[in-house]
Amino acid sequence: MQVKAILGDITKFEADAIVNAANCTLLGGGGVDGAIHRAAGPKLLLHCMTLGGCKTGEAKITPGFRLPAKYIIHTPGPRYPSMKPDVAEEKLHNCYWNSLSLADQHECRTIAFPSISTGIYRFPLDRAASIVAETFVEYAQTHETGIDEVTMVCFDQTTYDAYCNAFHSAGL
Ligand code: APR
């Protein structure tokens, strides 16, 4: 399982699955959630309305509709200020773990993530990046995964630098 970080817009990224930093309603919002819904088109919202929401740290999958990606995996990240740090860290780990697991179940070979919870949900970026790196290492070590490539699609230079540093430190 190759892991890399790039600078870019996840709505334009060609992967089997892209991950959405959603909220628990799954009915769209701002940030990357809003961008993905705008790019995927109105059928995504109609589909999400049938899913009954999603708990923080869990993940649900939909078609990609107008996106280049075949699937969208929606996972609500922890809202950092409203949680104890250790609980928030566990939930963030779960977002990435459950998204990888769902991608494997759907035989995805490539998957792209945004930096979940480090925007509106205010999770400290450097800490998030190291949790993400640890999660990827642990997942690869404990699974015969079919996922060949994981890409962190970073929307700004600061986020990109944080993930490059974290992945390098983790030997990824
Ligand atoms: N491509 C890639 N990354 C993006 C894009 C994009 N098109 N747009 C924004 N981002 C980045 C942000 O810059 C940030 O680094 O995604 C990361 C996550 O930020 P948010 O989208 O604010 O997500 P999050 O912090 O998880 O907050 C989730 O915000 O949009 C609402 O409905 C969403 O309530 C939920 C909350």
C-alpha cells in the first residue's frame, strides 16, 4: 500500500474512491463536503437522504455520480473542541480505518482522502497528520489489503507540508 500526499482539489482527483469529510447528517455542508456535493451533483444529496446519517468515526459509501471517482466514502470526523482529546484522536483514527476497510470491501485499488477534521472541526493539523500516518501503517501491517495507493489530497501548502513530514517520519 503506497502512501503519498499531493496538493490539489479532491473533487477532480481520479481514484476508485474519494473520501468526504462529512457531518453526521450526510446532507452536505461547507468545506470539502460542500465542494464534493457541488461537483457530484444533486443526485448525491438525494442518495444521502436515504442513508439515515452516519456516526462520527464511521463511514458510509455512495456512488460518485458526476465525480471522476467511482465511489464517495463519507465519514464524519471529530469536532475537536467539543471532545476530550483522546476521544477525538480515537475517532479520527476510526474515520481513516473504517474508510480503508469500506474501500477494501468494494475492491477499490486507489483511494484519496482530504485532511479530515483539520478545517471547520479544528483538529490540530500536525497531531492529525501523525495519527493518519500511524493509522495507515497499522492498517497495512494488519491487512492483506487490495488497496495499492492512498493519496492525501491537500488543499493548501501548510497541510501538504504537515502530511509530508508525518509520512516521512513514519517511514511511508
Ligand atoms: N479538496 C481537498 N481538500 C479540501 C477541499 C477540496 N476541494 N476543500 C477543502 N479542503 C480541505 C480543507 O482545507 C481542510 O484541510 O479539507 C480539509 C477539511 O476541512 P473541512 O472541509 O472544513 O472539514 P472538517 O474540518 O472535517 O469539518 C467538517 O465542515 O464542511 C463541513 O459538513 C462539513 O460539518 C462538516 C465540517
